[in-house]
Amino acid sequence: MTQAKIKTKEPPSLVEHSTLSRLRAKKRGKTANKILATATEMFAETGFGGSTMDELCSRSGVNKASIYYHFGDKAGLYEVALTELFKSVVEPVLKTVAQAQGSRNQLHAFIESFAQQASLTPTMPAVLMREIASGGMNMPIAAREQMQRLLFALKVILQQGEEDGIFKESDPLTTHFMILGSLCLFITSEPMRLAIPAEKKLDLSLDETIQQLTSMVEAALLIANKEDENV
Amino acid sequence: MTQAKIKTKEPPSLVEHSTLSRLRAKKRGKTANKILATATEMFAETGFGGSTMDELCSRSGVNKASIYYHFGDKAGLYEVALTELFKSVVEPVLKTVAQAQGSRNQLHAFIESFAQQASLTPTMPAVLMREIASGGMNMPIAAREQMQRLLFALKVILQQGEEDGIFKESDPLTTHFMILGSLCLFITSEPMRLAIPAEKKLDLSLDETIQQLTSMVEAALLIANKEDENV
DNA sequence: CAAAATTGTAACTAAATAGTTAAATTTTTC
DNA sequence: GAAAAATTTAACTATTTAGTTACAATTTTG
């Protein structure tokens, strides 16, 4: 009963697999992409444990063995899905930040482009929150690295701003959590907020929230420059 | 196959059950509490779908039928666990806030006591994040109400502060997400942060983070009072 | 174009899982 | 202290679930 299971056949190596499919982008046909997209949705909705391979079949319209052919097993699918998901959000954010000039504009670009990307791909904040809630122990290393790149980018911006004498001293991690935390909560809580019809009507749009958040973060970080405050 | 299952026996009504166990607090003996505590832990770790009743048995040392006797079914157990969990955090926060004098102290009390309670009961931020990530659709109404009480309390504080002329105009929801988001991320990410040994060493303690966060939120909200900034 | 590699399918298996049952034990109540 | 009610137990069942297998169709490559 508690004996180790004997696997008669090794599942195809995950790394080998994802590398192969990465190398020939043409070759990862509609099927593999459909699987990945549907799986990502489901993982965001109900997590790893809450998602079943059978539902993935019916929702994606792909047969089960195809899934196992492409991704080895459920854990492998999760790994690929999360890594691509995080990359698809972090990469554009870093690109946008890199194009901005000056630490203040970079901070602004950081907040705004993360907000936009995460809102465009709301599965990402959902998965991120769920993963952190679990202690991040099932988070693939590659996905974790993406988040670390994001934190590092913010750290550089804040340091540069301090050196330029326009930002106060601040803790990068707290600031990072402040920005990501508010935006992830805002984006993922959308269905919940929409479900409470017009009881209190205290909802801003995403753009308004970005503005609010940006101005709050700037108020917290900027050194006494006179700013117009059109809240 | 797709026919509705015929249940031979109705499980004991959930409401009836929880009401009964609530009424006689003495009566909810060690067993029920052990079940609840272990279940809450597990739900925080791996969510509803990721938690199994068999593991709950082995981890709590309680037999399966006892669980079903006390809580009806898995969903019922989840409902009771979440409601009690959220109440156990929100109640003390509201009490502490009510004791503070003046909107600035109340804001401070809000942040600090939520941070302390959530850190004392880290299962709560974990479950909260996971639930919001799922769209909050499985969140028991009673648990949702607790969160709404919290938001309402902050709203009152912010409004009072505006009327007193010490707070800028601000959006309560964004501010709420900012405070809860940062703190929930900080608390739940602890295992992750501890796992990265001393690579970058950019971690503050909870108390330092509370200080940082409070001063950032205050900087964002307070109207140009000269403050000492010992960051 | 033919052999080989890749991509797809349906039916199957073994294990895990939620939930049940009937009877034993403990606690409450009269 | 005995009847009744509440609580706990071990063994069982039906379903769901991850993962497999053998084979068919398609695509790639020499």
C-alpha cells in the first residue's frame, strides 16, 4: 500500500519536451496551443488540484493521450503553462520599462504596463496569487525567475531615483508588494465586484485605478515636488 | 450517465448543524475543533480541490464519518472553516480600530492590527488570496460579509479623515487593496522568501514592513503635515 | 514515394476520492 | 442507572481521476 509505485515506462522528459516544442515554434500546432491555453484558464480558475484532465479534454476538444504526448503529465503541463504565462506578462513590462527615460517615468511605466499586461492576461495574477498562497513550492523555477526579474527591475528604478535625488529611501520589496498586491487584487476581484450589482458603487475602472495607484505610490516615494493633484 | 444522482439520505442540513454547534460552544468538542483547525490549514495550503478528506482524516487523527457527521460534506466543512477563519481576523481588527481616537490613529490601527492578526493567522490571507483568485464564487456569504465590513470600516476612516481636513481625497477600494494586497503578499510569501537563503537579503521583518507600509500609505494620504521621516 | 518520426484517437486500468452504512461507544437526560 | 440521544468507529461503495496502451492517421525526411 505505502510501497513505491513501479512505473513501467518513463514519461517523456519534460525538459526535452518543452525544449523540442520551443525550438520548432511552427511545430507546436494548434492542438498543443489549445491545450495550453485551456489548461492555463483552468489552473487560474480552480488551481492545480481543482483542475481535472478530463475536463481539460472536453473544454479544449483534445483527446487525453494527445495531452500526455505533448506535456508528459499533469505536473509537466502545469510547469509549461505557468512558465509561458509569467513570461508573457513580465517580458513586455520589462521592455516597456527599458524604453522609458528617467526613474520617475520608469516607475510610471512599471506600474502602468504591469497593470495593462496583467489586465490583458488576468489568468496571470490569479495563478500568481494562488501560487504565493500555497507557499510557492509548486511554482516552476523558470516562473519564479520571471517574478524575480520584475522585483529586480523595480529595485533598480528605486535606487536610481534615490541617486537622482527624486525618490525617498524605500524598501523595494514592500513597494513591489504594494504595487503587485493592489493590482492583482483589483484585477482578480473583478468578477466578485461585478457580482455585487450597484449596492455601493465604489468601483473605479482599471485606468482610474492605475491613476490612483500611481499617484499614491508617487506621493509615497517622490520628494516634495509640487504636483498637480487631480484625484 | 448524466442523470441526477438519487440520494438515499439527506445529509444533515448545514445551517442547522452550524447553528447547533454554535449555540452550544461547550458542545463543539475537541474532535470538531481538531477537524476544523486541520481542514483550515489544508485549505490554506492546497485549496478546496487540492485537499482530500482522507488526508484530513490522517492529519487530524479523526475518523471520516465523524467529519461527515459534524460538517455534512466537504463543501459544508469549507463553509464553516472559512467563515470562522475570516471572523477570527476581522473581528479583532474592527475592535481595535473602534478603540482608536482620530482618523489618523484609526488608519494606523487598521493597518497594524490587520497586519498583526493576519500574521498570527496566516491561513487567512492565504485562503483570501486563493478565493479572490478563483473569482470568489465559492466564498461563503458570511465570509464575504466579513471582508465587506473591513472595507466599510476603512471607508469610514478615510471619509472622516477627509472631513477633518487631514486626508487627501482617495479611492477607498484602491487604498483597501493596497493595504490588504501588500500585507497578504508579504505574509503568505514568507516561506518563499525564507527558501531563497541569503541571496539578496532584501527582507524586512513584519514590524519593519508595517512601519514602511504605514508611512507609505500615510505619505500618500496625509495632507502636507511636516512628518519626521526616519525610514 | 517509402520508411520513419510525429500527431492523433478510443477504450482501458489502477488508484484515489467523496461519501455511506450499520453498529459500537460515549454522553446526556429522565 | 437505564433509556435516549449524540458521537465515534471500521469497513464498504460508487465515482472520479491520472495515467496507459495499442493502433490509426498524418507529416517529415531520405
